[in-house]
Amino acid sequence: MEFRFSDIFQYIKPSEIRSLLKYTSDPELISFGGGMPNPESFPLKEMKEILNDVIENYGKKALQYGTTEGLDPLRDELAKYVEKTEGIRAKREEIILTTGSQQALYAIGKIFVNPGETVITEGPTYVGAISAFNSNKANMIAVDLDDNGMNIELLEEKITNLMANGMKPKFIYVIPTFQNPAGTTMILERRKRLLEISKRYQIPIVEDNPYGQLRYDGEPVPSIKSMDDDGNVIYLGTFSKVMAPGLRLGYVIADRQIIDKINLVKQGLDLASDSLSEYIAYEYLKRGDIYRQIPKTVSLYRKKRDLMLKSIEEYFPEGVKYTKPNGGMFLWVSLDEKIDTTKMLERALKAKVAYVSGSAFYPHGEKHNSMRLNFTYSDDDQIVEGIKRLAYVINEEMEIVE
């Protein structure tokens, strides 16, 4: 039989990150490609106690279907959590639980964007956002980053040019704190200007903040949502980096109109998120375990970040540029413009080291001389050895292009 698939599938491309998973069965391969938290950061003891208590006290409810918007007590605890950690004030009705923040990205694209309409992202940006927005055939325009986050002057220039041609962007998607993939953080001045632009042109901001609590250096910068007095910011959070990714639990904080629309999309996707995960997250927050676990995770990851930066400084050839993130899980490496890291990946895999090519993080694969490295997942000795192997590959590639 010849199957006739929808036209939308020509816009949905496989993820390079997911494609790398087929190599993970090789015990000799050192991979900096995934975005996975380190299992050592999982609060196993606390999860065991919580799970036992949840089954004992809420078992019949925790194993039943839940409401689409999520468990009410959990939403109340989330409101307390984001006010304490991010300065965001939210009511229960302004919060919806999602099956990971990836589902939230898909839903936001679905409720705002008609096929062919424009959204603005950072360049580079999260590959999962590209996938989610592609699923609705969005026209993505990337605005370059520097060490201080999105270039706000360039952003406004692109907005005015688009609007002059009748293409008002539907929203601006940013990861302002410890950006994925670049590791950069948007400075406070730019956050304020971004809010001003959002208000002036009436374009919502989607603030994705998976890594905000994973700070290793420096002072916290206020979230954009915490400064939003007009309801223009849609805030995305997740438990994946501060509890466990396998529980697949994220959340959206936004104006009630937006929450209601996400609720309708979610009904068509999965009816409701996992009730058991929601009860576990509720207890994790209520007991305060999250506030005791995050410092342990930060200590673990700070050491790994420092080790990767030290190894890069020692082994990478001169001229290679890389970010030095104050938090998060990633750093960004830029090579000579003659080098195509997508092509170089085959050589790297033969050397038993993996990364994600930079082009995967641009909506149209615009740039080819960069790569994202994850420093949280690998063992310490793997970090050092993996950087040595990658340095060897880069040196070989530089000799070829010269």
C-alpha cells in the first residue's frame, strides 16, 4: 500500500540529538551530545520515600486519570516555588501542568501560529523548539546571540522590517538564562528592553527557563516574567533538571486566556499528564526536598563544568572560541568558518567522541562551524578523555581545510 501522509511532514525533520542515541550502546563512545542530567543528581532516597507515601496516602487518586490542567495542590505549591525562586507571582488558574515542557512548546505553537506565520527565536536556539514550531509550519526568524544574550537592536530591526511587509511575529521565543545551546545569559538591561519591545509592538514573549536554578557563579538575574506587569510573558518551567526527567513533568504560567487554550490542545494530545508524577512532584515541593537537592546538583555540575573548561583550555588548538557559562548544562564551541562540524561528526564518531553540530540549533541550519557540548552527564575521566579526542579531531580537520 502507498500511504498518503499529510503535507506538514515535509517540515518535520529528525533530531540530530535523537539520531546520536543509536551510538550510545558503544561502551567506548564518549558522548557530549545529549542534554541529559547526570543520574547522580537524582534524589533517589527522597523519591523512594515519597513514592511509598504517595501510594499509601493517595494511591487510588494517583493511579487514576487526572484533570487536564493538573493537580490543584501541586499548582498551589508551584505558585509558591516560582515566587520564592524567580519572583513570579501566579494564581493557580494561571498555571497548567504539561507532559514535559516540550509539550508546552508544541501547544504554544499550535494556539498562536497559523501555517506560514512568523515567530522569532534566538540564533542558535533549542532544537526541541525548532521541532515543535516546525510541526505547525511556522516561519522561524533567528536573531543572533552574543555573550549578553539576544541582540535586542537587531531584534527590533527585524520586527520593524517584518511588520513593514505585513508579517507581524506571533511571539518571541527566548531562553534567557543559561541558554540552550549557547550557555549564555541575557543581561538585565536587555530583558527590560525586550519587555518594552513586547509591549510596544504587542508581541508576546515565550520565556523558557529549564536551567534557571542551576547557577554556579554570579548573581541571579530576574526572570522576564517577574518583571511583566501586562501579561505579555508566557513562562515555561520543568521538573526535568531539578527532580528527574523520566517523570516528564513541566508547566506553563501565563494569562488565563492562554492557559485555557493550552488546556484544549492538551485534551487532544494526552487528556492529562501523569497523575503519579504530579503527586510525586507535589510532595517533593511540599516537603522542601527540592530546596535541599538543588544545591547538591549545583555542586556536582559546577565541578564538571570547571573540568571541561580546564580541559578545553589545555587541549583545544588556538583560535577555537567557546562560551564559559555561569550555569546550565552546555557550552558552545565555534571553530574556523571553513570547518563544517556536521561533516566533521563522522570523523569524531570514529574517534569515539560525539557532540551536536551547531547547525541543528538554527531554524534553517544556517551556520556550520559550531557545536554544543554537554558537561553534566559524563563521568569526570570521560570529560577529560573526550575533550582530548575532540581536540585531536579538530586539529585533523584544521589541517585538511588549510
